[in-house]
Amino acid sequence: MTIDTNVIIIGAGPAGLTAARRLEELEISYTLVSRDSAPGIEKACGGYVPGRAIEEFELGEVPGAKPIDAIRMKFPGLDITKVDFSEAVGVNVSRENLGKALLGKVIGESGEVWLDTVCASVTNDSESCKIGYTRKNERGTLSGQILIDASGTNPASLRSAPIRSRPTNNQLGYGVQYQIETETSLASTNDFYYGSEFSPRGYAWSFPRGRETVVGIGGIVDKVRESSRRAFDYLDYLVSVADPISGELKEAGARIVEKEAALMPLAGILRPSFGKRLMLAGDAAGHCSPITGEGIHYSMIGGQKAAEVAARCVKKKDFSDKALSRYENSWTKAFGSDLKWGLWLQKRFLESGSNSMGSTFLNSEKSTRVIAEMLAGARTVRSAILAAAPGYLISKMKKS
């Protein structure tokens, strides 16, 4: 049996590229394959990167990144609220520029990155993992000892070598957004809007990048299908009617340059994320915030953890499910609480009227700032709830 590389990585998003970077550091051979001609070029994404991700992964200056120093929030039944920070809490960046920055960190001689390569099939058995691919109009097979599938919400391996079922339509979000250019720069404020006015059981966002911005809405797939309004109808309302964002866009001379749509996992913790010499990372593993749809930081952590477990398996020549279970234990310890409690909080943020969790949490200047810190990725979900929730909720959390 021929093994072409130790680790195969599918996908050149934050999870896949971070996995490649870590494998380089650990001197483990790998081959990363991606259908895109450049990392992130086809990815619809708001592009917000929390400051702690930049610091943790030493990203430095990402080209075109715009610092964000304020969060504006709208919850059902409540007035819009803005929280200013004394310094930037993160940056907004195009996924293409982020992809370039992450690819630039993959420096070494341990592996290869194959762009413009389509993964057609995935097979795994007791001896190896294999992918069938098409590259430069040529078909081939690549074999490895272990595989990290970071190929997105509909991962390549779930089609032919599934380790779990696909998320259901009430666990997936469907988002649409406009890429917008403006004549003048918008304020360095990220907007979050919750409630049925803006989305079918979901939320809306506006993430400015100087004279560019992305404005979008997302909702649970089942609710999007049931809604009498199309997803783009909600988006048009946000851009053209809803205050204050519509007025700000008009004043800035906004012009829509591109329409985008994508699926996102909003299921909380999805298990299993490993099995049969294979690990899922990033969107493929559901590493995405149920509250904001932000997954860049979680995906990078997931990719790093997957690479570390893969390296351990290679060195010990142990590819059993028991050995792979370290991966799921590791990422759930790192941010599983955010996904679990984020799902719980998401459902309550979307309630309307007097039962809205927004009115329960946002009852003081302190708790409003806490929630803004959470949305900005500067605070974990659990710590936000513990800091802002009523006593009976805190007691419930500490028991779980």
C-alpha cells in the first residue's frame, strides 16, 4: 500500500489553513486540497475576526482589515443600543484577504497546498484514507494515514464516508448578504439585529470595512422556507427601510456590488466529529456561533486541535477511534460551552414581547456592555450569562 502523505486536509478556510500551519510546526507531512483558486475567494462571510483570535494566532496586520470599536444591538421589543469600547475589539476583513494572511502563515517544507483541486470522493478503511480528485483536468487518487475535513457546512466526507448524519434544516442557517461600496466611510461599528422584523427566526448584521460593508440576514432554514417573505425581501427592508442603518447607507452613497448566499451550522455541539481515521473541523464540524454566525475563531481553534491530534496519531501509529477522541474532547473543552449556551441563548434572543430574553438581560448599562462584549467575541457566552443573567439562571448554569 502506498501512502502519499501523512495527513490529507480538505478545504482552505480558517480551519484547514490553521491545521496546515500547525502540521508545518510539528513537521508532519500533509497535502491540503481546495477547489478555490485562492483561499476564501468564493466564501460568503461577514468577515469579523475577534481580537482574541488575532492575538492567539499571531495574525498581525491583515491586509484591508478595519478595526471595530463599537457594537450596536437591537432586540425584539427594545430600542436600539450602542456600546463603545476604548479600543478595537476585533477587525472586519474580506475573506479573500484573510485567506491570503492565513496562507502566508503556512511556511515550511512539510506539506503542499493544492488549489483549483476538486475533491470528488472520500474513502476510508482500516489502513488509510483516500480522496479522488480532479486537478488541472487530470483525475487522481491521494492517500493518507488520516484526514481532516474542513470543507464547509456540507463536508465532502459526509457524501461518501459519513461519520454522522447531515444537520437537519432546523439546525442549519441560511444567510444572504450584499457586498456594498460607499462613497464615504461608515463608522467602525458592527450591528446585530434580532427579531422577526429583520429575519425569519434569525438575525441581521452590518459589518463595515471603511468604504465597503457587508449587510446580511440569516435565519433557520425551516423558518426561511415557511416564511411568506423571501430572504432577500428581509435584506432589502434592512438596507432601504430599517433605521438607523438604511439612513446611514443612503447618506454614505451606498451601491450594491454583489449578492451572496450561504448555509451555516447553528446547531450548537454536533457529535461525533471524528471516526474512521477522519476528523471534521470548522463549519464541517459545526464550529459556528449560534448567536452571531461567527465561526472564524472557532474554526481556527478546531483546525489547530485536529492537527495536533493527527500529529500524535502519526507519531504513535495509532489511528483508532479512541486515539481520535482526543480531538473532540479538546475542542469541546476549548469552546463547546460557547456553542451549547449560545444555542440556548439564541432561542431566547429571538423571542418577542415581555418574554424576550433580550429584555431580561439588557436591564442595565452593565449587562448591556456584557452582551456587547459577547457579540464582539471579547467574552465567552457562559461568562456573559453568568455576569448578566438573573440569579435563577446562574444557578441552573452552575449545575450543568
